[in-house]
Amino acid sequence: MKPYFICLIALMTFSCSIDNEENINSYIEVLPIVSVSMPEYFEQGETYQIDITYLAPTNCHYFNDIYYDLEGNTSHVAILNTVVDNGNCEITNLEDQKSFNFEANTTGLHIFKFWQGEDENGQDMYLLMEVTVE
């Protein structure tokens, strides 16, 4: 999964400077998911809302998108924020909640891997949730 994030960040990272009084750097940052709220089981053919809670570390972090990748019966999910760094970012650690819809198209066990950051060895950590689609 780590190569996906590295490629994603490399493709989406950009810098810009505005020719006025200040330079502003902007880039995409993947943020860890704190918690998830979703049903205990799904019915095939139905669509379900999945709520994700994450922390925006500064007042320079703005929600960009939900990264979602489906591989077989496993969904990888992460939060993408645009960081607009003007040099005056303040630490806020504000909790924010976003949601996405999941269509239960196949029966059986579905595994959700919600990205929670990296450990001290640089290995991806996930909140794993298994849901049965009936």
C-alpha cells in the first residue's frame, strides 16, 4: 500500500508562489484516520454511508478528497488534505468528519483498511474493519 501513497503524493504534490508580499506553498498530505462509523453488515445491492473522523493538525489543512482503492474484497481508504502553508500555520488538531458511500455489490467478507499513519519503522498502520455482505 505504501507505494500507492508515495505515487499518489508524488503525482498530487505541487508548489506555487504568488508574486505579491508573501510566498505560499501548497501540497497534498495524507492524514491518519482516527475512527470510523459504519453498519455491522451490508446487504448486497444496497449503498451505505461510511463516516470517517480525522484530525486536521493545523489551520492550514483543508479537506481535499477521500482516497479510495478497491482491490478484490479489500478497500483501502485515507484522507487527503491540501496544505496551504503561508508561514503562519497554527496547531489546531481539530476533529473533522467526512463520509463516502459504499455499494455492496458482492456477497461475502469485505475488508476495509483505513490508513492510520506509519509506525516508527515507516510501516503503514491500518484500522481494519471486516463486514459481511449478505
